[in-house]
Amino acid sequence: MIQIVISQIFQTIDQLWQRLISIPSDIALFISNLEIIEKELLYPRYQQLLQEHQLLLSSLNPDEVKIVQELEQYGVAVTHLDDLAIPFSDRFLLAAQQISQELRDKAKLPLLYMGKHTLTASAEQIMRYPELFLWGADAKLLRIIENYLKLPVAYDGLSYYYSPADSREAGPRKWHRDKEDWQMIKIGIYINDVDEDGGPFECVTPAANEFINMALNSKSLQKYKTAYQRDLEALLPEQMLDNWRKTCIGKAGTVIFVDTAKYYHRGKPPTKADRSAIFLGYCGRQPRHPFFCGRSPLSQAQLRYMASLLPAEVRDCLTWRDRLKGLGKWIPKNRLKV
């Protein structure tokens, strides 16, 4: 009992510290979302960037086109490591399974980790298995994402989530949208088999997402917005309730492409089996909110080392922050978890 209390105290202190150092980015987020700033400055800049890159988009082969089309139509595309056929995917999955075992063992430690709804891989663990991070910079993935975003791609890093089966709706298990950019892509890879009870990734369908956004933006619901985001289903008319979200179940090696900035999504709380999954993040190189980017555990020095291991033609996707323009470059990154 004493150990659990001490663990909770440590977690509370950490949360307070993260909230404190996130104040500058929270203020910047508020200002950038003001209607006059968004409509007169940020959105026109985004449209200009799209126009400038239109003729520079990489060409795609048919299986890559299929993923882009599914993303544009449904907001999510599901495939498998075997079908993507990216080099060294077998080494990627093996390394990920080794980290999964390490996190599973850590979840049983009574003081710091017991009772946490999600455990994440540390920078040390990721650096020990560089094939995990480097897989996400494969040229095929970058081509697919570039053709969806219609912009040069910033590879924003890797997060490894181990979710114990405790049924709690907390952190990334809550419905939310990501804040980094106007549109962005997360690629999720299941490290173990995931069924309905094992914490599958869920994404709201385009029609339901549009309805939810309109409802939450209405003045009558503004003061209840947070409450409704916890229960999106309560916002929907009865005729939408049979088909308002896509639940992505699949075997180990299942790969999910999804626009997490545009669509509400979550990791469904696992109830009967733990879930291990890697999520790779991508946005444009001049993102809407750069202070919400880069929340993977790797430092800038570690990212530069990873970049040095990549072919020269894709290295810029990792070093994009060095060429970031504007005030957003200097605002400390937000540390708060979802």
C-alpha cells in the first residue's frame, strides 16, 4: 500500500512539472488558434506551401497509390509488414518484441510503474535498437506520406506504447485529435496480435468526424466540449451509431496509416490482453504548431545521429527542425500527455 502511494506521489509531481514547462506552448496554441491569426496568417501560409510543392510530389507505384487513396477517402488505411515489403521489417518486428518483453517486466515493478495505464520505451531502449527508428524513414513510407500531405515530410519520431489490460480510459485511450499540423500521419504497428479486447486502435469515420466537429464547434456546446470529447457517441444522431468508428484489429505486424490531426481517434482500453504498439509521427516541415512536435524520447543529438545513418536523400526528413522558420522554432515543446 505504501509503495502505491509513493508511486502516485511521484506521478503527481511529474505531471505538475510537465504542466509548468508546457505553459509557453499552451499560450502559443491559444494565440495561434485565434480566428484572426488562423485565417489571416497561418492558413494562407499553409495553402502557399501546398501550392509550391504541388509539382514536386514523388511518383508512386500502384500499391502506394492505394494507401494514399484509402487515406483520402476514409482517413485510415490498414496493411501489414509483409505486404509493405520494406527492407529489414523482420528485424524491426524482432527488436520491437524484445522491447515489449522489457516493458512487460517493468510494468510489474511495484514502485514507479505499477498502476500506470501506459508505459513507453526510453531513449536508451530505442537507441539500442536503431532499426526501429530507421524503419520509419524508409523512402517508400516517405513517398506515401508526402503524397497524402502534399508537402515535404518531417519525420517526427517514434513512440513505443505498452498498454496493460486494466480497462482504464486514460491518456491516449481517450478520444482526441493531435495538434501538430493541419494534417499529419501516424503509422501504428502492432507488436502482438490485437483483438477487440486487446486495445485496438480506433478512428472515427469521415461522416461521423465531420458531424462531431460541427457539433463541438457550435457555441451551444463550447463550455461542455471536454465532457463531450470523452463520449463522442453522445453527440451523434441515432442513424450514425451503427457505423461511426473503425476498430483496427489484426495480427502482429499489422500496419495502420491514419490522419490523427483530422480525425478523432484513440487506443481502445484493453480489457483482457496487454497491447504493444509502435507509433511513428509525420507532418509537414513548417507545421502549424511546431511546439507540439518532437515529443518522442530522443534528444536532438540522438536524432542527428540517427540522421547520419540514413541515405543523404532522406536525411532532411529528420533534420527539418534546423530549418524551421518563425517564432514557433523558439517556443519550448509541449510536454503534456494526451
